[in-house]
Amino acid sequence: FSFFSPQAIKPCRPMTNNAGRLFHYRITVSPPTNFLTDRPTVIEYDDHEYIFEGFSMFAHAPLTNIPLCKVIRFNIDYTIHFIEEMMPENFCVKGLELFSLFLFRDILELYDWNLKGPLFEDSPPCCPRFHFMPRFVRFLPDGGKEVLSMHQILLYLLRCSKALVPEEEIANMLQWEELEWQKYAEECKGMIVTNPGTKPSSVRIDQLDREQFNPDVITFPIIVHFGIRPAQLSYAGDPQYQKLWKSYVKLRHLLANSPKVKQTDKQKLAQREEALQKIRQKNTMRREVTVELSSQGFWKTGIRSDVCQHAMMLPVLTHHIRYHQCLMHLDKLIGYTFQDRCLLQLAMTHPSHHLNFGMNPDHARNSLSNCGIRQPKYGDRKVHHMHMRKKGINTLINIMSRLGQDDPTPSRINHNERLEFLGDAVVEFLTR
């Protein structure tokens, strides 16, 4: 759907922090699984280390009466918190916009993430509805935190913007001792590098190899990236595999509930399992893929996968906030303000709706695979449908055996189907 945009927002003054116009919120994600890494992005300044911990968000309107944002990613149910805090002073809006263009456009290529609303040829200049600042912090002895200024962050990015393997130094680098090369390769491991003009423009370095196959020709070292092929292009989306998998599961279920299992049935099950394994092992079907790229033309960015991991949560949060701002406009139109905003969101949520990325899911998955952490930890796949099952005698007995409660409890089903059925029943009762 398209968001309601009452009017364009007047541009902020670029060289100030616009403290009188913006509202500051610190963004955190819980649980921290897949967001705390062993090698976070670190900036050294004034003999101190400032470690990346997430983002700050600046909104043009206070985010009151907006419930927490929940999203399922990596089969884990995450909650995105936005906590209002005092306005920091060590930044200007121009610096935030430069960083956003670099990270969200040049690195992650989120071209379809629109924070301004619909624009037309005669539209006046307007400001994004949200600004973002990376938080690099160091802990103080008294328990507080010092947040590094945006000016120093931009200087750090400029210092890091160097060729991964300079062409004039390639011959010298190939002559390095093994320990010296391993030290350099280890420093680059987990770093995001970019090659402007290519698709994708940026990848995470998982290995850096300098092996030369032709002694007569000097070649650039190889960037090795371990990625994941989209499900639609792997065995998981192959019709032949899906058909074979269904027949395998059906036969396995029949044998598990059969009093006597024949040897021929066991052989059939083993044959189908072997056929499934063969499809999984095909190079054109495997989900885990190894990509080798020449390091020629790639530049260091200075950021690691933890920054991208946090950044890919921001479209989800802004989508959630703008959606609730639309619902507040609905309140004004009908002349009634709903008290339980979560219940209103539930009433407006169709069973087919999935808020996993807040934008084109294929595009977001690619950016997350290219620049996110290499080996994310996954939760239980049942989290997607554990509260959705409606059939089965066990489910029926479980529901019918529950005792009544004095206080109403919210349903754990995250769409409006039950509310729709309840509404139909009430209307039918009143119209009889």
C-alpha cells in the first residue's frame, strides 16, 4: 500500500543539528542474537576505541502511542525498540545525509527505500521523514557512554577509502612473507569492500587469496565470498525436488505408523532419500555457494558486517512507524481514537501480510547475504506457523480443554482472521 503523506516536510538546515525540530530515539534490537559479533566495527580516536552499537534515529514528529515493532528474521522473533533520549549535539544533518547515501545507496543499494513519500516534477524540495546516525561509543568509568561525533566518523570513512590491493603495489604484496600476508588478509576478513558500477557493488570478504596460477602473468588476489543462493533458485524452489520431498515425507509417515514395515518399503524410502541428497549436492542447486572475485577495482569501506546487519532493520522500523502514522490519520477521519494500537494493527493485518523486510524482499535478502554476517544463527522454523494451525484432533482437544479467564488475553495469531470471523458472527447475530 502507499503511505498517507499529508504534506512534504520542509528541509532541515544542513549545517546544524536542527535540535528544535527533530526528536531523538536510540534503536535497539532484542534478542541480540546475530547482532553482536566477535569483530565489530571499531574506530580509534584520541587513544580510545569506539565500538559500533547500533543507530540513532531522528524523527520530525514525536513517536507517541506507537507500539514496539516485531519482526521475524532468521526464524527468530525480534523486537525493535526505539527509546527517546536527549538530543546529541555533535552532528549536523548534512553529515547524516552523506553517511546515509554512502551506506544505504552505495553499499546496500536500497534504491526502493523511500523516506520522502511520493514526489512529482513540480514537488518542492523536502526532507526525509527520518535521519539516521551510527553510534560508535566508548564506556566511561562512571558507567556512562561517550558517542563519537559524526565528523570523526566521516573522517574515518575517508581515511579507510583506499584500494584493497593498489595496482602499483601488487608485485610487492605478492612477495610478502606468509605471516605478513596472513596478517593483512585477517585484517580484511569480515570487511565490506565496494566496486562502484558493478552489481552487486559491495560484498563481504571471507577470504583473501594471493595464489598465482600463471607464473608469467601477475594477477590480482582473489576475494572469496561465501554466500547463499535464493531459495527460488536453489533446490528448495525446484518443482522436481518439492514433488520428491512430499512423496518422501508421506512414505516416511506411513512407515512410522505401520505395525509391520516391509523390506521393499524401506528400500523405497532409502532410494527417495538418496535422490533428494543428489539434488541437494548439484552445483546448480546448492544453497551455499562460493564466489571468487578479482580484487581489482575493489575499495575498502572501513565498515564491517555488523553495521549492515543493523542497517537492514531500519526499513522495517520506518515501515512500521509510517504505517501507524497512517492509522492515526484514520482516527482523525472517523473521529474516534483507538486506545489499543496493537489491536488496531491486528484488525488491519491480512493473513497474507509478512513484514520481514519493509521493502522488496528479494532485494533485501541479497543485500543481507552480500554484506551481513557470514553465519547467522537460526531459530526454529515453527515460529512462522506455530500459532496458525487450525486442524487436528490434538489442537481441537487442547482448545476445548482450556478454562475461562477473568481477564482477556491477546491472541498470538498475528493477523485479523479470528477478528473477521468474530465480526461476522456478531453481525449475523444482530441481523437475525
